[in-house]
Amino acid sequence: MKRLTFLPLIRFLILLLTGVLTFYVYADTQVLTISDILDHPDKYHLKTVQVKGKVLDVKHKVSKKGNEYTVFVLSDGKASIKVFTFGTPEINIGDVVKVEGIFYKVKHVGKYTFYNEIDASKGLIKRE
């Protein structure tokens, strides 16, 4: 007598559930204006946000520990915000990009304090 195995069915259900959850996580993140975020910083503090805008300034730097990072200013034409990410994304002044990251109303890093910044280190920066 053949023994029935449910392993393929279980694998399928796990993949299906993963796909559905991934869809809801990414579908929940809507593109906001920079003005929306800056007008209501408490609402977006520590939340994943998505914004689109024009790169006004780009600075590629290296930390004291030797880690490359980039800070740039993103503008939607009405307001602008700083974006931080590790590494050196291929962006230039004038590029239109979509950024996804964590918004910080206030962020303390060692002796430094940053205000109204998006940390895209674990998010994305995509040229449009």
C-alpha cells in the first residue's frame, strides 16, 4: 500500500502564504509626498515610507570605521528631505528617484543627532 505524503501540499501552502503576506506588506506602503511626512512627522516616525523626488545634492562619504555611506537631499518640488544609506548608490544630482526607508523625526547616532531623515539602508533607492 502506498503511503500518502502531504509534504508537497505543505510546501505549496507555505509558498502561497509567503506570497500573500509579501503582497500585503508592500501594498500597504503608498508613495507619500515629502510635504505629507514633514507636516506630520509624529505620524510617520519609525514607519516605512516611500517618496519620489529629484536629487538636489549627493555626498558620498566614508565613516571613521571605513564604511561607505551616502547622504542626499530629495525634493518633490515643494519640500525636501535628507536620505541616508550605506554604500554608494548610482545616483546623480537631477535624477528622479523613488526611495523606500524608515523615517526618523529624530535619530541619535553616537554624539550626532539627525532630524527628519529617511534611512534607506534596508529599503530601496530606484532611479525612475
